[in-house]
Amino acid sequence: MAKSKKRPPAPKAVAQDKPTTLKDLLSSDVLEKLKAQADEAKAAEAALKEQQRQQAEEARQAEQKRRDNDFEYLLNNSAMDWKKHK
């Protein structure tokens, strides 16, 4: 049986070897302002989507109400089995 050689542990990377990122260069107050702006943009986008959803729902309800008053539509889409109502 051959002897196994012990390998020395791999040298760990030193934190100073990492490249500098933009986050490291920006001051904390600028970073907080940017985060606040991003949060505001997300909130505005969510509010816009909710408003569009509500408008679509209102339009759908208005169309359904119009159809309920249209005799031709009701006649065409009703069940033709009138024996149930005798």
C-alpha cells in the first residue's frame, strides 16, 4: 500500500484582493437615497398595475351589465332546455 501524501491547505484569498465595487465607493447616504428611490419606483409601478387592473375590472363589469340588458345576447346564450322551467 502506497503512502498518501498530505497536501498543504489551499491558501485562502485575502479580502484586500477583491476588486473594488461601486457599492464600496459610494457613501452610505448616497446609497440610502438610491435604495429609497428604487423603493419609490417599485411602489409607483405596483400602484399603476393596481389601477390598470381596477380599470379593466370596471370595464368588464360595465360590458356584462350592458349584455344583461341586451335581449338578443341573453337569448343566444341561454340554455335551450325550457322543459326545466315548466
